[in-house]
Amino acid sequence: MTATDMGRTMELDDLKQAWQTLGRQMERQQALDLQLLRESRLERARRGLRPLVIGQLLQLLLGVALVVLGVACWTRNTEVAGLFASGITVHAFGVLTVALAGITLGLVASIDYSAPVLRIQQQMARLLRFYGVNSNLAGAPWWVMWVLVVVAVSGLGAAPVQAATPVWIQASLAIGVLGLLGTWLYAWRSRRARAALDVATDPDAHACVADGGDGIRRGQRILDEIARFERE
């Protein structure tokens, strides 16, 4: 091998090494860019859940207030069937409201943003499903519960044992029951209609009637965006 050939071979080796070095640098830069994008997007998803957290804290406080009201009502009216039943119902509904808010807050807190995207997507989906249950159990019954709350408040004062239930309360309860059944029927039919769509590509597939899960769905769209970047 001549000196010229040796020189050309060394130049090719140097060029090959330079390309390999450049390739590694590009891979590191790409990984760094992906990491920065992931962190910024996940922070957006985390911030998007703050309204939900605030709402659930308020729901929790409302539940505590209902428990206090319900106990105050039924303990004062053990001999007045209507007020006693209203107090017990408000008490139970308050406990349910607190429990649903607590579980929802627990699911939000359990989201591990350092986990793989697929795992975070699963946690978000579980949160959205439970939030739908929460909304329908703690939100829709207010068609009826507002009447019982009014009755419970009235029970804090002195009430005659044989007092009859006012007509307006009976009418309000009847209207409330119809509204509640109509709301649940609408929710049921909406879920069936959405089930016919491609759930994987429909971010609103888990929407519920008393909807407040926009932050969750925005987070899911952000996670989908990160997943696409990671695949490309």
C-alpha cells in the first residue's frame, strides 16, 4: 500500500468517525429535546387538573356541611318522620359527596408523571371514568336534594310533630325525581351513542352529563401528543 492509499484510508476512517460522532450528538440532542418537550407538556397536563382539584375540595367542604346539617336535623326531629327522613338522607348524601370527592382527589394525587406515557394515560383514563361516576352520583341528585336540604334547614327550628308535608315540597320532589330520571336517561343514551364511535380517537367519549372533566381530557390530548412524538 502506497503512502497515498494509506492517507486516503485514514481520511475515510476519520470521516467515518466524524459521522459517528455527529450521529451520537444528534441522538443526544434529540433525546434532550424529547425530554424537554415531555416535561413541558406534562407540566401543562398537571396544571390543567388544578380546577378539578379546587372543585373537588369545594365538593368535599359541601359534603361536610351536608353531614353537619343532616345530623342537626334528624337528631332534633326523631319524632317527625318527614324531617327525620330528610335529615338522614342529607346526612347520607353528605357522606357520599365527601367520599366521592376524596377518591377523586386521591386519583389525581396518584398520577405518576415520571412513569411511561402509556401508564399516565391509563391513570388519566381511570380518573376520567371515576369522575363521570362522581358527577352523576354527587351532581345529578341535586334535582331532588335541594328540596331535602331546604326541608332539613327548616327542621332546625321547632316543628309540630303532626305537621303535614307542604304541597310545594311534594310537587318539588315529584318534579325533581322526573328531572333526575331524565338526566340519567340522557346520560345512558349518550354513553350508548358514544360507544358506537371509535373511543380511541374520540377524546370526548367519556363525557358525562354533569361534565367538568375538560381538564382531564386536555391532559389526555397532551399525553397523546407526547406519545406521537416518542413514536416518531
